[in-house]
Amino acid sequence: MTRFRHLPTGNLDRTRLAAMVIGALALLGDLFQIGNEQRSPSWNLAAFLSVLLVMIAVVLTHVRGRAPWWDSFTLPVLITVGGAGLRDPLATVGLALAVTLGLSLYGPTSLWVVRTIGSYLAVLAAVAISPLSLGRIIPWNSPPVLNLLPPLLLTSVLTRGVYLALRHQERVGARDAVLARTGSRMISLTEVAAVRRAGIEAAEEIIALTPGVVMVILRRGEHGLFVANLAGLPESLRHRTVAESVIADPAAFGAFVPGHRHWRIETFSADLHLLVGGRKPIADDVLAAFRTVANQVVLGEGACRSHAELEHRAHHDHLTGLPTRVKFFRELTAATAAGAPGSVALLLLDLDDFKAVNDTHGHAAGDELLVELAARIVHAGGPGSLAARLGGDEFALLLTGLAEPGAAEATARLVRSAILAPVRLTHATVAVGASIGIAAATPGLGAEELARHADLAMYAAKAAGKSRVERYDPARHGDRLQHA
């Protein structure tokens, strides 16, 4: 198998290779047929070189993977000179067949038409220059000559049809590969922005496979429809407001994109539309490819929102909306590892007399109180803080970016004052306090040790009379730590 590893793998490339080999072998055989009796030695030499150049052109076209435009004009001349130098000028049709067989698999249709017509004319011109065929004169417009042209045309048309079919098949296969790869990629994405970026990248790949096509995503905002995303178009069109009439008449969008007169629209909802435009009418399979990408993006966005909701539920308290213990300690660990000395502090809060509220007014009132106090703790903590409910009536507050030694104590006093203020519930007005323990992060101190220090300080505050603020001090709380 390793012996054939350099052979083409695609059907179109294999067909091109076979056509090149067949054409080159036919032209090689024609080289040995040079020597027309009617022509001079110098003409026959030119004929030999012409056939050789035709063979080189066929091989180079395969090697380069493209047929230069000038071949459409130079090859008929070379076929004419070479054919006129053959012993039997009717064999010029073999030269024309070698060219049409190989070169019909390359280039735009317009050049293929010119090349095919040029090959026909070359056969007629070669016979007109050297009409002697096997000892008899055959005029260029005689039936034996003209009857050679329909098979030549049929070969050219069939070869071109094979090329167009194989090229379409390869493009469809390549688009399917893009869609499959994009779908697999989106499964692992959890951010809406990343999903949309993957969708645009897929659209750009499809555009590369289908030149002349562009894509636009329209979304509805406060001021109506606007260009939310695009592929194959200038970035200056992004965020451009679009008239509502575009939904009913997508061709109206062509005013923004000169040269693209053909537009088709796919509506996913009243707020989301896909526009595909082109210089030529948009084929159904091309529109279907863009529609699939858009559907992948819509599904990916929904998956991201579901993931975000599940993530939030898993790591946030259902009652207060604050982070849970797991999420909070993850943030605490990161803060203690990255924070500068003295810039990170932890506050642990335990509500005083909360049980009395539950016993007197019921658990619904207790829940109402916890929601209100959670909001007050967040507000009092201010920027650079993270509040969490650790369970029951216990809260935590992480302070980062502290610039002054007493900043943590000042914040703790603000939190205590906010909690002490009476809370008006649905059926009563209540007041509770909070015992707050403070522990400052120091080099080498992990999150668990920091939390233990704050916990000791908090219990010391509660033991000292409740509604107090206590900062952890190794000299005063060290023994508690050793016996805890």
C-alpha cells in the first residue's frame, strides 16, 4: 500500500490523472506519425515540436491543477501545425481528442467552449493545409472530415459533464465535512460567543468552496433588524440597520452589497433571519449548507444557556442566589494564591437570634429575612468582594484588593450595621445581629487555614457578646486552634 500513497485520493483527481495519461500516450504516438509528404522538412520539424508542446501542456495542466487561459488560443494553433505534419491529417482528430479529454476537466466553462471550438477549427485547418490522406485528396469540408466532429464534440461534452459532476460531488462532500466538524466542535463549547464564532468560521469555509456567495445573519434589536454577523462581506456592514421589507423581499439587501443581485432568506424566528446572497442564483444545496450551520448555532446557543443555568444552579444557593460553599472556596483558594500580602481577607458571619425569627414568625419569614440580609451583605461588601451563603444562617465575604491595614475591619463594621438595621418582612418587622470573624491572608496560608482562622475569630466574637467584630489574632486565638 505504501507504494501508492502518492496517488490521488479524490475521484476528480483520479479522473484527471487517467485523462492526462491517456492523452499523453496518444500524443506520444502521434510524434511517430510526423512526416507528411506534402510538407517540407522544416514544417514537419515544427509539427513535431508542436505535438510535443501540446503533450507538455497537457501534462503541466495536470501538475499545476489548472489550465491557463492562453492555452485556449495557443493549443488550437499547435494542433493545426502538428496535424498538418501528420502522415494522415485526419489523425488530427486524435490531437484534438487528447486536448479536449484532458483540459475539459479544468477551468471555467467559457474557456472550455473556446478550447473545444478551437480544436474543431484546428482539425479542419490541418486537413485544409494537408488534404492528402492515404493517397487521396480529401477537402476539409467533405463528409469524411465533418463526420469526425460530432464524436469529438460528444467526447468534450461528456468529459465536461463528468468534471462538473465530480466537482459538485467533491464540494458537497467538503461542505458535509465542514458541517460534521462544526457540529462536533460545538458540542464542547459552553459560551455563546464561541458558538457564534464557530458558526462564522464554518460559513467562511463554505464560501471558500462556493466562490461568489456571502452570508448575513439578521437579528432584532431595540431599533429593529440589524446585521448581527456576516461572512464574505466587509466588517463595515456589521451592526447596520436593515429595513423590515428585507424579510419579504431579500433582494433589497443587494443595495448594501453591489454585485450580489441574487438573495434567499431563511427565517428561524421573528428575531433571527439568515440571508444568503450571490452573483449567481443560489443553489438549493448551498442554501441548505448555510441553513444547517445556522441551525447548529441556534442549538449551540440553547445548549450554552442550558449549561449556564445548570452551572448557576449547581454553584449558587437557590434561596439567596449567592455562591455556595464549593464555588466560594474555589474563589478563595485562587485569591489567596494570587493576592499580594495584606490584600486579601475573609469575613465569616453568623446571624444572631435568627432562630427566634424562625420560631416566632415561621420559616417563610426566615427565608424572606435571609434574602434581604444577603442583598445587604453584597451591597456593604462593595466592589472587589464576593459574598456566599455557607449554609443555614452563616455567610462569608471575601475581600480582595485591600490597600489599607484596617480596610477589612471597616468593611466588617459596615456589614454589621447593615444587618442590624430592622428588616420589614411581609407580616412583621424584625431585627437581628451578626457575629463577624476576620482573618487576613498571609504568605503560605492556604484557604482552609484562612477559613479556620476566621471561624475561630467569629466564635470569639459571639462568645464576647454577639453583634461584634473580631479579627483573628494568633496570640489570643492560637490555643483555640490547637484544641479545636
